[in-house]
Amino acid sequence: MFDALIAAVTDYTDAQTGESPYVTAVEGLTILRSNQETRPNHLIHKPALCIVVQGAKATTFGSRQFDYRAGQALIVSVETPAFGRVVEAGPGKPFLGVVIELDLATMREVVQSLDTLPVSSGGARSGIFVANFDGPLADCALRMIRLLDTTHAIPVIHPLLMREISYWLLSGPGGAEIARLALSGGHSQRVMSAIHLLRERFAEPVRIDDLARTAQLSPSAFHREFKALTSMTPLQYQKQLRLLEARRLMTADATNVETAAFQVGYESASQFSREYSRMFGAPPRREVVALGKGAS
């Protein structure tokens, strides 16, 4: 099964022009390929099934690094900033990956159709974990990639595959936590509401008491649940959102350093520069100049 998945991803990427990542005709399906190890790539990770088909990858959320290699998948069930890099790849054996974005609405429908809900193993609640990727899930991924050869079938088959993927995820390790996130009510879902609020208002001063009130938890309980789900504190989460948006403003919109800093909520350009350098490894002005945008 996995050999067939390697062959399908290899054939697809061999036929593409341009560079990875390859956004496909199937909504939410992205295919990755790299002939070499890469530097950390900073992104907002959406809920997704991130499969390593060949090679190995490391993704860091806050203070936690998740290492996963061929035959494993990173399962992310909460939207959160991350740093990802390929750690094993070469021209003769490139890194190959498949990312399938999860549809929480479909997940919710599947949860509600189950006779019994997944039972927690008793470990810490986490919205991010690594699991072995084989059997029915690998078969679903293979069929989704093969669906790219028959694009007229995508509108009919893709929703069925997403329901099947949801079922196998709910039946596997971490199924209980995924179910908690999909269903309304419960601590995890209420913390998700606070995360969405923080995402929408990341440029504003954040008060933990306000976020905790949204989650209907005490500040200490909210802080604990938030960190369990995202592997970072609310303030770390907000800081990474601010810096990622500032980087986008400077590199994509040609916004100068000071304006980008203030737009994302920083009152001090010097503090912004320090925190930017700490996160990205270089001062913001150097990145802007290197890209030919200029900075004032």
C-alpha cells in the first residue's frame, strides 16, 4: 500500500512545473516534494492530516517539536502557528508529503452518526500529535491522489473520502480529542472559541480574563487548556500571529517596517525588531531590503 502511495506522489510531482507546494484540483489537498533538507518555514497551520510519504519532517508548535517520518502523520486539529522543516531528503530519495485539510463540519457529522463516542486514553488533552499512518487511512490518501486523474469525479467522491478519513481518524489514537473539538460544548470546544477570538483580534491588547470568560473557564484553567491544545501560551500564540502577519505585510504588500509593526499591534518598533529577529533569525529591515522592497 505504501509503495503505491510513494509511486502515486512521485508520478504526480514528476509531472508538475514550478515548485512545491503543489495545490491540487482537490480542495484542501496539497502535495509536497523537496530534494533537500530545508530551513524552517513559518506558517499558520490549519486543522490537517500531514502525511510523510518519504523522508522525514519536524514541526515545532511553541516549545514542542514533533518529529515524523515515512509511515507517520502529524495530526493537527486546531489552527495554530508553527515552524516546519524537512529533515531528511536527497535528490535520489526526495521528501514526499501529502497534506489533507480536515473539515470539522464533516468531522462533526461523522461523530454524531457514531453509536459510541471515542474514549480518551487518559493522557493530556492535545490538539496536535503524531500517529502511524497505514491501513485504511493510507488507502484513503492513495485514492484521493488517484482522484486527480479523474477530475470530473472530484465533486462526488471527495466528500465521501473526507467522511471516511474522519471516521478512521476518530477510530484511531487521539480520536477522543478530535471528537471533543468537533462537537459543540466541552472545554476544548470553548477554548477553540477563544482561539478564534484571539485570531480575529490579534492586533489588539489581549486580556487573559476576557479570553477565559469566552471559554467559560477560570483564567488558570483556560491557560492550562490553551497550552495543552496549542503547545503555547495565549501570549506566545498572539505574538507569533502578529509577527507572521507583519512579515506578510512587508514581503507581499511592501509595507515598511514601522508601519507593519504598528498595524499588527506593536507600540514599539524596537521591540518589534527584537522579537522579529528572535523568531525569524534576521532583523525585519534586512528581509525587506533583501527582497528589494526598501524600508523607511
